[in-house]
Amino acid sequence: MSLIGLKAMFFNCLKSFTFRLPASEKVGCYTIKPMSLVDAWHSVGLFHKVFDDESYSIFKAAFLLLVGRRFSTCIRDENKKIVAFQFCRLGNRDLVEGTIHESFIGVHPDHAGRGLATSMRWFSVKSFKNNDFAGISSRVSLSNLGSLKSAENVGFCILESYLDGSGRQEAYLILRFDE
């Protein structure tokens, strides 16, 4: 791991200790809530169902379970089953800009199209404002129209677009709280 990566890891750990967790909220028959350790474990399992072409490494899963879950959100249905997740963390660029990064957001296919991703994003906006962040950053594939629409509904703007390592067109989005 590079020194830059260690710096981000250190600040994630430090901020996780002082992060003020929001109260859970009801949205219809769903409950949006901060992630517990158990929620994080189940969310990694859901990640593999939602993103079947992506891998979530052991390192990323351990980081989520130990630190990243403090910044992350999930949604449970009326049966208390996790049906959506939002993984967030501090990245190197976020350390400079005072933002927090939305790494992944996913909704179980059986619950897609119900506004759950947008609801999680609104929930996070309130939480991150309350914790003195300047905004939220995200990276979204330009072919993922649902995620782009959800992000734009909350106020994210495309700051730049680029080709990722596999040749897919991606966008770097930002939602600044002061604008």
C-alpha cells in the first residue's frame, strides 16, 4: 500500500470515531439506517447479487466491516431483509476537497425502480452535512442511466468524464452542499 493509501486509511479510521450516526428513517415499508456490523456483512452478499461482474475483495470487505460501515447506509424491507446499500469512504481526493466518496450504491433487482437509491442519497446528504463534510463525490458508469438519474435528482453534477481501466465511459460526480 502506498503512503497516499495509508493517509486515506488513517483519516477514514480517525473520522469514523467522531462520526455522528443519523437516526433511522421510515420510507413506506422500508427503513433506511446506518450500517451495523451485521448489515455490512449482509450488504457485501447483496453486492455480489447486484454487481455480478464486479468483485469485492477481502480487503475492501474487511475495511467496510471495520471502518467504512460507519459512513455507509442500508435499507431493510418489512421483513428486515437488506434490499439496498450505499458504501461510502474517504478517498485521497476527498481529503483535499472535504468531501466523502460514495463508492457503491446498489438495490436488489426485486426492489429496483422504487426510488430507494435516491432515498439513500437524500439520507446521506443530511448525515454528511451534519458531520461537516463539504459534499459527496461519486463515480458512475455513463451507461448506468438509473444511477445517473438518481444522482442528478439529488443534485449531483458531472465534473468530468473519462475511460476507466476496462475502457468503460465513467463520470466523476460531485454534490457540493454550499451550492
